Amino acid sequence: MGVFKRLFGICGTRPPADNQSWTYEGGRIEIDLNRTPELFVPFGAIRLEKKALPERILVFNGGDQQFHAIYNRCSHMGRRLDPLPDTQTIRCCSVLGSTYDYSGGVMSGPAKESVKTLPVMKSEDRLYISVKA
Ligand code: FES
């Protein structure tokens, strides 16, 4: 990501192109993988916001044959996160760029606290993520 974007804290991950590809109901996110090509590629990601979600959520393909979900709010000053390809880490989009491992633990940067991850269950062409408010 360019320095300009990082200076202004603009993250690289976009909401899903197909806004109908996911739902949130009863504390659970359901994602239709047939409608989210962003997640097909290693380190591809979508950010889920609104639809009454209690928190912003980053969902990404970890490049490890698994999908991951994490609260999309850096514990330093709340900026959004992006997967950092080929490093098994997630990085804050601010210029200070705290990084976290896939368990949400702080790896580097000014952040002091971990970020909460969420369990992702895959069933056929769907992902299910339980979100506890
Ligand atoms: S908000 Fe993430 S490092 Fe400051």
C-alpha cells in the first residue's frame, strides 16, 4: 500500500463488491462464497460493516488454506486492518502500522493489546462467523 494511503489511514480492503453476498442475523454472519471472489485468492479480504453488526469485521483468506475473521479495529487508535501478503500477519492501515498475528496477538508497532478474532466455520459454499456483541 502506498505511503499516501497509510498517512491518511486508508485501508486497502474494500467492502464486498456484491453487498448481497453476506447477511447478519441472530449474532451470526453468513457469507456466500459464490458471490465473494475477493476471498478466492490468498490474502484476499473483505471488510464487513453496517447491517447492524456490533463491530467492523475483517474476513480474509490467510493463504494457509483457511479463512479468518478479526475485529477490524487496531487496538492502538482504531484504524482498520489489512492482511499483509506472505507474512501471516495483519497490519493496521495507519502510518504506524501495528501488526498482528492471525490469533490477534500484537507482533509490532505501538498497539499494546490484541485484537479479538472470531471463529469461522466453512460448510460447502458458505462461511459462518459467530459474532458475540
Ligand atoms: S491505529 Fe493502528 S498503529 Fe495506530
